[in-house]
Amino acid sequence: MRKYVLGTGIISAFTGGVTLLRSAREGEFTWRTALAWLSWGISLALAIGSIVDTRRASRGKPIPDDSPVRGKEKKLMRQRVRREA
């Protein structure tokens, strides 16, 4: 589970959220701030979705065709089997 939580996507989303929180304390809420928060939410959702797809693929479960790990299912499954053996 540690490899998922410490992935670059999650770390990037976390640091982006911290930056947005700091800027929210200092300035007023404008439409640009709203777009920044929306963008951060989308980035976080994509990072979590990638983690879910990777985990499902490594367990041999089907993943969507538009997933970034599509086509790497066998490799992920082999890595999982090696770790458990």
C-alpha cells in the first residue's frame, strides 16, 4: 500500500493542495481560485483512479480501456506473484 500512497501523482496532488490552501489564506476568492481548486480536484481524482487501476490490474481484475495501465496487466501480475512468492 505504501507504493500507492507515495506515488508521484498523489504527492503532486498533495503539494498542489497545500499551495492552494496557503494562497486561500492570503487572497480573496475569485474565479481563478475556483478554477485552480477544480483543477486540483481533477488531478487528485486522476491520481486515485490510476492507483485503483494499477491495483486491479495486479490482481487480475479487468480495467477500463482508457486506463494508463492498459496493456501492462501481465507485467503487473507477474510482479505481484514474485513479491508474494
